[in-house]
Amino acid sequence: MKVGYVKSTLLTVLFGFWGCLWAQQKHESQWVFGFHAGLDFRSGTPVPFQSAIEGFGEGNASVCDVNGNLLFYTEGSFIWDRTHKRMPNGSELTGVTSTTGYSVTSSASQGTLIIPMPGDTTKYYVFSLTSMEQNGVGMAGRLYYSIVDMTLNGGLGDVVPGQKGIFIDSALSERMTAVVGDRCNIWVLCCSVDAKIKAYEIDFSVVKKEPVVSNVGIRQEFTGCLAVSPDGKKLAATKCYVFGGGNDGTMLFDFDITTGLASNPISLLPGFGGYGVAFSPDNSKLYATAGFQYLYQWDLTSNNPAVIKASEIRIGDATMSGMRLGPDGKIYLKSQDNALGTINAPNLPGLACNYTPNIIKLASGTHIHSGLPNQVPEFSFSKDTLSTFSKVTDACFENSVMLSASDSDGWTYRWSDGAEGKDHVVKESGIYWVSYYTSPCSYNVDSFEVSLPSVFIANSCQSGASGFAAVSKAPGDTLAYTFTWRDASGKVVGTGDTLSGVPPGTYILEVVSEKSCSSKHEIVIGTDIYNVSFEADTLVCIRQDISFANTSDPYYVNQTWYWGDGTTDVNRNPSHNYVNAGVYDVVLVAYGTRCADTFSRSITVDDIVNVTLTSDRDTVCTGTSIRFSSQPGNNATLSAYKWSLGDNVTFSGTGQQIEHAYEMPGLKHITLTANFRICPEQDLAKMVYVASAPLVNLGSDSGICLNGEFIMLSNLHDGQPGVAYEWNTGATTPEIKVYDAGTYKLTLTSKEGCSTFESITVRKNCYIDIPNVFSPNDDGYNDYFFPRQLFSSSVTGFRMQIFNRWGQKLFETSAADGRGWDGRFNGKDQPQGAYIYVIEVDMNGQRRERYTGNLTIVR
């Protein structure tokens, strides 16, 4: 029976938090976008580089590790790893067949998004949104997600099998972004085609497919962008006016990261279409491109719609471009196909923001269409900040106490003994702690030391009046108490804090404090023998000293230890070690003046074992896998391996084999640390030589005119002596002459036997191919007459006219990126039959060619 008071004090306990600190890390230190373009911000100044990304060039995203090293990038349908190769399972992420000449996501203005998985630093969500050109039945505006695991494919990452192309929703426009919530969650934001904003929540365990819907939005299905302010309180959206419909240009909303709801829309530049949009780092300014030609700024500090509209100022000229706040605090946007401009001081008003076009030149052979990488949401965890809590009850003895977490606005309260909730009643002395979360994602631990005064009972022997009981006060309790002991008949048998020399039975203890607070407690003295026990480690290594603590009742003054190996000891708190591995039953026999008892416990002794480290070869080429193996000896109790492979790559786990490929040549020092459950760890080492694979670069794909001059193909990486050349034409020379279109492959082999190859495609050039029939019936196939996908790359000028059989001109265009003729004149469908086209093109800006012929409408 517990009696007395409780004292709760702060106990300093260290708890490791499993999450990662995404905030202020460098996961956006490298951008990949457009056609083979990239920017590296790690030096503080963006440095252009060449990537492998390709597609239409609007939707794209990239992500880096905590040190700013590139992990992977995507345009929504394909994923490339840090070596610029496609992940083995990283293709066709949506499963939707493209109806254009490019992937189903790369022409959506925000067609893809990368999100770190909450609670797992090795996994990432890749969201994919199909573009509106995919006008097959129900194929446009579809949202999917896939999961990338960076532990797969030798640490290069891959899409998890069975976790690719998971469908979420449809009937969406091309806008998509993400923002961190306030309960360890992330909101993925999209716009529906019926002018609603949808917020899909991601928490620690799941992507929730049922969105939070805001009945405010921006009309029009096609191109435009979403952006969220750095503090998560504002949301902005644009629409591309040239594709028609509605009066919205740029829209500004309030956003609630707690509920995922957008509200209070403000229309900016109505009727004037926009594309890119971005907020300043301090949340005070909004920027947007408009009409494919202007760049505007608004001041948001007033939070008043009229004042915000009145602050509108044109700060420069722009083009169709996405906008992104960079890791250096500047805002970036497209100036030309091969150059970016920057808003150098985006927090400042008006022209003081210092917009400078064409300041960043992209790498040779790369360009940007319009889209910059979608933002990676900064998901941050916070560790526990020490909470103070102290509570002392009144002087009356209590049998229990209620403990309460120091913050009542949190969630997921879990106590150390399994209880849940902010408050918890405990009835035993001991250490208790409660963990919980507070907004936005802080992990808290409050700790308590509970002392409940108790009655100590020393029972009688099997017979005789030798029972004993005593009251023990909590440490630090300075109050005075009186104690009265009565037997079952009510007779007083003792006073003071101790009762002794009584037979087994039931006794009543009355306790009165100096403040006249009293309580009564029932005490039962039984006939069990006094307690015998000891404490010791139950798992040890061979020849390791084990300390044994005798925790028997003080009544026992003598003892004998039986170690289970044929030896004994009579000391009260002895030590012992075992020279052989095995399981031993240790027995303690304790003796008092009248009673004796025994207590036993099993001790497991582990042996020291030897571990070997081997490899399937001692020399390997860069990029080729080598297998390392470890084999523990018999009776090993292995806990884990830690591999260090000599190139800053480490692996941990229980696997006894790993495969690894080296990117850089040289002599590699491999180490293996084998950890056992109790015996000392073992370190092993091995050396392997990594030979360099030859470098081969045939350059970009090229073109050749029919009946024209030959072109030369050669390896652009020279200075590699001793390398053997082998072309797929059979040639073994460093360069070859090419007269015909086709695919040409060069394989280089070093003197160590390391091989590398690359292929290049030489296409026919200087031509244009024109269809002769189309069916404008709005079924999504051949609805327009236009040789868009058949253009030669040498076409630099274009003009097309359509006439009926009487010579009446029905259609004319000079836009090489338009849709062509839809079979209508003055808004009316033209009848099935034959028509005449006249097409004029400029080839390489040097000569003009004219094509005429018949085309047929089939309905």
C-alpha cells in the first residue's frame, strides 16, 4: 500500500530524434531544367553545366542531398540519377501514352514536383501531372505519384517496384506546387479545370487522395503557375491569356497551412495573361510575368486589396518564363533561350529590386523553353527543447499522482509506460516521460521523477512472531508524522515508523502529519520467506568480469554463490568471469538467523569469433561492380556490419555481401567493421585497384543533307594513349567519314581491358515532310493540318496557305509552333474533299523552298 506525498522534478534525459532537418539545408543547390540545362549554386554564384534532361522543357524538378550534391532530376515521366543516366525503373511514371512528340508531363507548366518523404531521409515522392495537350479521353490533367528510394541501385536510387504511377486525381490544370503544413505535414496544391484549388495532404504515413477543396481559383485549363510565399500565408496563381477564356490574369489568395484552404481572392492584371510568379524572400513583394512581354511587382505589406492593386509597377520586359526564388535570395527567370535574368534585390520596392536580364548564360548546347525547377518544400523537424516541470502535492499521503505534459496544444502524446493523452495518473514511484509534437513540427519530451512514500514489509519465516514493517518517507520530506499500528481487533501493537516482532496477519497503519492531515492504510504481513535476489549482466563476452550485486533483504547476513562452472564464492558482492562460452545458471543461497532461500539467474557467455573479408577480384574498371564478402566464424552472434568502400561510400546492415561500382580510378582502401552483440568489434581491411575506363564523347546528335558533303565523327576526349578504337562500321581509326544518316557507335578499350561506348544519331536534314490527308472531327487524332512533327531542324522560316478548288484562300499562318488549319473557314466546317496547300520554308536561312500540293479532308 502506497502512502505519503509525490514530488515531481525535471529529469534531464537525452532522446535521439529520427527525423532530418530539411530547413536551411542545400537540397536546391543544383537546378536541372529545359533541354540539357543546369545551374550549380554551391559556390555562391550559379555555374552552368550540362545535364541529360530532355522533353518539351516546361515541367521539371531536381533535388540534392544535405551537402548540395545532386541526387536526381525529372521532367515528370523519366528520372535521371546523379550520373545523368535514367534510373532502371524510372521511365513512363504515369503509364499514359503521349499523343505528342514529347513526354506527357514535360509540356505542363508545373508538370512535376519532388517532395522528401516525412520521417525517411532516404525516400522521395515524385509527383507527375499530365499536360493539356494529351487530349485523349480523360488523359489530360491527371495526377500521379511514385516513390524513389536512394538506397536502391547501389546508392544511385531507383523507383520502388510497385510504387510507380499511383493515380491520385484528374481534371486538373497544369499548375502544381507544395507547401509545408503546421502538423508535420505537406500540402500538394493543384488547380481544377472548374476554378477550384485542391490541397492533397502528405503526413508521416500516407498521401491522402481526398483533397481539401477551396471554391476559389483561377479559370482556364492550360498554362500557368502556382507559388506559395516563404511564410506559407499567401498563394499566387497565373494563367496564360493567349489560350483564351476568362478574365483572370494573376490571382492572389490568403492560404491557411493548418486547414489547406485558400480564401480572399484578389485579381491583379485582369484580362492580361501571365505565366511565371514568385514571392520575395521576406514575403513583402509579389512578381509575375504578363502578356509574354512584361514583368510586374506588387507590394503586399498592407494586406489591403485596394492598396496592393495600386502598388502595381512594371519593372522590365520579360518573356514566357517560369520564375524561381534561388538559394542565393535572388529571383530567376528566362530572358532568352540560352540566358536567364535575375531580380537581384527582390525585397526592395519598384525599380530598386534591380532586375537584370540576360545575366546568366547557359552552358553550350543547352537551352530553356520556359520552365524552371519546381520548388522542393523545406520540411523541417525540431528537436526537444528542455521543458521544466515541478509539482509537489499537499502533505497528505497520496496513493497516486496526475502528471501533465507542459504544453497542452500538442498532439500524439505517448507516455513511457504506453499510456496516451496529455494527462496521466501513476501509482508507482519511478521515472516517467511523455513525448509529443507541437506546431509546426517540434518533437518534445517532458520527464518526471515520481517518489511515492511506501511501507517496507519484511515477512515472517514459515513460523514464529518475527514479522516486520516500516514506513519510508520520500527524499526531501521534512514534515513530522505520528504513526499508530493496530492489529485486526483494533488493539495498538506499535507506534513510530517501525513495527517488528509480530506474527503474520493484517494490520492497520494510521499516519497523521504535523498539519493534522491523516490517512489509514492496510498492511498485510505474510508467511513468505524473506526475499533473496541479485542483479548482474545476463549477456557477457568470454573472459569478461561480471559484477554481481546482492539485493537480498538485509535479514540475510551470509551467502554462497554457485557459478555453474564448478566454482563457488562466499563474498556478498563478488565478481566472476567464464573461460568458456555457453549458458550458465548462477545460484545464490542466502542465510539468516532463522530463514534461508535461493535465487537463480541464467548468464549467457558469447565467444570471440574471427571474421574474413574477401572480394571476387582485386582489379576492377570504373563503373563495373565488384562483390565484397564477409564470413563470420562458427557460433558468431553478429549484430551488424559497417562497410567503408574507400570512396566516401558507406553501408551498414547485417548483409554479408555487397556490390559496389567505383566512379573514380585509383587504389581503394576498403574497411569492414563487424559488430557483435556483446564481444568487441573487429576491423578488417583490403585493397583493390580501380582502373580508369576510357572517356568517349561523340558530341550532340547531328544532321546531314542528302547528297551533301560528308561529316567527320571522332572522340572529343583526346590524350588517352593505348586506347583501342572500334566503330560499329568496322573501322578502327580515331575518326570516320559519314555520308549517310544513321546511328554510329564508338567503343574504346583501355590496355587494362576497360571499355566505354557512346552512340550518336545522324539524321537527314534539309527537308520537310507534308501529310496529304486529315480528319478534323475533334476525336483527338489528326484534327489539324500541319507538318509540325515532321519539320527538319534546318527549317528557319515558315509560311502556309490553304485554298479551295476555286482559288479562295481559307487559311494562312507563319507560326511554326501553331496548330495549323482546323478545317474551318469563318467558323464553319468545310466539306469533305480536296484542297490546295502552298508552303514556303527557309532552309538554314540560306535558301527558300516552295511546296504545293493537294490535301484531303475526311469526315
